Amino acid sequence: MGEGMAVGVAMTAGQGDSQAFMVKAHTTDVSIDAGADWRAGAGFVSASAGAGFASFGDYKRALLFGPMTADRNELSADAYSAQIQAGWDHAMGNWTVTPLARLSYVNAKMTGFNELGTIATIGFNDREVNATSAAVELHARGHVSESVGLDAVLGYEGVISGKEGDLKGQLLNNTALPFIDTMGKVGSPGVLAGIGVNANFSGFAVALKYRGTFGSQSQRDQAGMLSFSRKF
């Protein structure tokens, strides 16, 4: 769409039956994402937005005790997200250092539903969760030799504002009072650290990568990858 500008759009749709552990459901989901990237010299700005919609029909959850199951009426959920980030690439010999800043927003909502258990029927209210977060990162990549490359990232992401949405419900056809389960505050992803090594030798390409986040409210994630490939 012009020099230094790139735009992309993607859409997915699916329908089928799914099963995981003791849960079965007929699922329908649709998602659409769009993004744009603009570069001028060493600087760049990128933005993206997405939306997803899902419904779960014929939902059944088996219980741990005996053949009992809990059926739900149709359950639906939708989610929206948006993100914008800006930075620049700074060349330092064989290395490139890229500082960037990012602002993002995500919102997810699940409609209320009734769970028809063998003993009792429970009605759950709608629940919505959203968060606005900001992040700063410093990326570095380069070569330590002709056949070995190295990349690393160090950053921090924190939630500026957010809504955790308490879980609310009530026993139906019962005189019991409604209950509320406080889900706690929206946690921040916190510190981000990652490192990767890429090597090429004798026609083989080897990549070893690690990435981890160390945040609040159990917002912690560790991931590693080791891959081998060869061109023929």
C-alpha cells in the first residue's frame, strides 16, 4: 500500500465436536484479525486488532463420582483486542538493538448459563474481564561468528487498569441466597526475559530458544524450544 507500509487481514471459522478430559461440547468459533506495519528508516509503528466469537452447545461435563453428568444450555463468549507499538532499530556493528514501547487492550465476556446437575440446577451470571496494559522491551540480535547467531529480549509489562469480573450465581428453584466468588485482581505479566541461539553447520540448522515472564497473580510462564532442520 505504498513504500514502507504493509497491511494484512486474516479470518478463521470452524465448527465441530470437541472433547477434553471429562468435557464434551459442540463448538462453533469465528475470529478475524487485522494488522498494519509502517516503517520509515530505522523507525517503525505497528498496530493490530482482533475479535473472536465462540459458542458451545450440547455441553456436558462428567463428574468424578459415578456416572453423573452436568449439562448446560448453550454457552457463548466473545473477545476483542487491540495493540499499537513503536520502536526503532539501532545498528551497532554486527548487532542490532531495538527498543520499543507497546500499549494493548483486551476484553472478554462470557454469557450466563444454567448448569443442570443431577442434584441441583445452578444459574451463573454473565462475566466480563478486561485489561489495558503497557510494555517496554529491549531486543538485541546479531552474530557471534559466521555460523552462530544470538538474540535476546528484556522487558516489562504492567496492567494500567482492568476489570476482573466476579463469578456470580444462584441455586435455581431454591431459597438459597446468590453467591459471589471474587476472582482477584488482574495480574500483570511483569518481567519478560528471553534468549535464543541459532547455529548452522554441515548443512544443519539448530535453534535453541527460551522465553519467560515473571509477573503477579500467578502470571508466570516459561517456554523453551529446540529445533533441528536440514535443507535437501
